[in-house]
Amino acid sequence: MKRVWALIVAAGLLLGLAAVYHHQHRPAEFASAVHPMAPDFDVTAIDGKKLSLVDYRGKVVLLDFWATWCTPCREEIPRFVQLQEKYGQQRFQIIGISMDDSIEPVRQFYGEFHMNYPVALGGAKLGELYGGILGLPIAFLLDREGRIVSKQIGPTAPGVFDREIATALGR
């Protein structure tokens, strides 16, 4: 009987891993036919300005949940700076939501990494709007209408975001 339960548990884990792999590696154009609207939020960016997601309608948005202490996040940020430079003139915007506990390390990190997009502190409440942020990084790609067309959990290969953004921009 123990062997049967072990097989059931193993099969469940394999199915779960396959689902996560499939979800993380499908291009934006193959996302499900029904894309949920991204929950709107109002936060204060680290520069003191109001940041509201609804203000970015009409643009493709990469919403990145990250933290200064997160090693994969630190590796992705320079690529996000490059993506903002590459696509910014094409109605594309990255928004960083730091899940750090205080603003000072975020401000220091922002300057050190020459971040060229708005960053705000998030928190459990904002994370819950997006299904709970249980690990970092997590990035959501939103189309021009504010629908979630892609979700990347964990470290993501550099070309994935580039392809998904280009697809969302209609290139």
C-alpha cells in the first residue's frame, strides 16, 4: 500500500512540474484564449510620485515583482534596463515592484543598477492581488488593454521576455 501511495505522490509531482514548465515556457501568443485583467493598484514610487497601473493602459507593461536580496532578480534587472531602452519608444513600460521591507535598500539598488523604469515597494496586499507572491522573481506581461498575457515564475531565460514583448507589441 505504501508503494501505491508513493507512486501516486510521484505522479502528482511530475504532473505539477510539467504544468509549471509548460506555463513558464509557452510564448505569449499561445497563452490561453481568456486573459484576465491585471488587478489595478495605486502605490507610491520610490521617487515619491503616485504610480497607478491604469495610467499605463495603451502600453505593453512588464510588471516585475523582485527584491534587492534576490539573486535571480539581481541578474534580471540589467536585462530589464536593456529591454526598457530597446522597446520604450514603442509604447512599452516596465514597472518594478520591490518586495523588500524598506525603501532605502531599494533606492540604493535603483541607483547602483541604473534602473530606467519606475519602481515602488509592494507588500503582501499587492502580492495577493496577483495570486500571492510566494517566490521571486515573478513577472507578468500585460497587453495594451491591461490583460495578463504571460506570467514568468523564477529565473527566466534572457530571450523569453524579448520574444514575448515583441509579440505583444505586434512585431
